[in-house]
Amino acid sequence: MKTLRRFLALVFVLLIGALAASQVVKPSDWHDFESEDFYKTSAAQTDPGDTTLLQNLSFSQALGGELTDFTTLDLHVYPNFLPQIRRYAWYPYRRTDQLTISPTWSGDVAKVTLNGAPVSLSDPILVSAENIGQEVRLEAFTPDDERRASYVVLIMPHNFPPLKTRVNAADDVAPGIITGVQAAPNNPTYSRLKQVRML
């Protein structure tokens, strides 16, 4: 019995030590981003707002590295676009890949922002796979700001296996969570205990 207690005490001490060390050790660069959705409820994370403001969200890719000349590789963005789905993920093949996002806004949209900065309503948006774990956040507003829409594209690691299932309704997509893997900032005060609770 004493041996079991000592073993459990040792495991507890090691766990606390690992959590404490994680506050000091700097995580890898692809963690150096904190999603705004990290602090939102699940309902807020999945609510795109006014679904009539974005008519389409199309994607095209330019492969990099040794895959530059390959034109038959499928583009992996999950899920497929539905106005009722707010969050999407792009799965590149290489860190040198690039994604072009081409939104089609309704005539009611007067202003669009990209990660908080104003952008053209018609210009495509170029994203690099080097920005692993970061998000592209598009927000649209009507002239009076009473109606708005918000959509997010997460850049996944190139070696992360893509999801390929086609969905027909927003209910086909699990709510999910914003995990520490994609939201943990390079911040010495960031709580790993909080990250564990989110997983």
C-alpha cells in the first residue's frame, strides 16, 4: 500500500513539474498565435452572423517546393463552403504552398476587414502555408453596421492529415473546440492548466 502511495505521489509531482516547466520553456514557433475565438463560447465560435452577406467562398492553391509542377493534387479545405458554417481549415501539402481565397460578397456589404484591417471587397486574399496555426478572419459589414458576418480559415500544418468528407448542412460538422495546439501564445504567463482544460 505504501508503495502505491509513493508511486502516485511521484506521478503527481512529475505532472506538476511538467506543467510548471511548460510555463518556462518556449513552445515551437507555430504556437505563436492566439485565436480570438479562444475566449468565445462554442456558440459564438460557430455563429457566422448574417449568412446572406457572403454568397461564396472559393479557394485555389499554388503548390511549392518539389510539388510546383503538380496540377492534379486536390485542394483540401474543410468543410466545403456553406454560409451557415463559420470556421474552415486549409491543409497544405508543403510549407511553401499558397492559398488564394476569393470571397463573393452580396451587394449589401459596404466594408470588409481581414484580421481587423480594411481590405477591398473584390480583391482575392493570398495566404502562405508558412503561417502554420494562424487564422485568416474575414468580417463583412453593412453600411449601418447593423448586419455583419464573420468567417475564419485556419492554416493547418502541412503534415496534418486532411479531412475530406463533404458536408451538406452545418449540422454535419461537429462543434469542435479551439485547442491549445492552435491557440497557445508564446507568452510566459500563459497557463498550460487552462490549455489542458480546453483539450
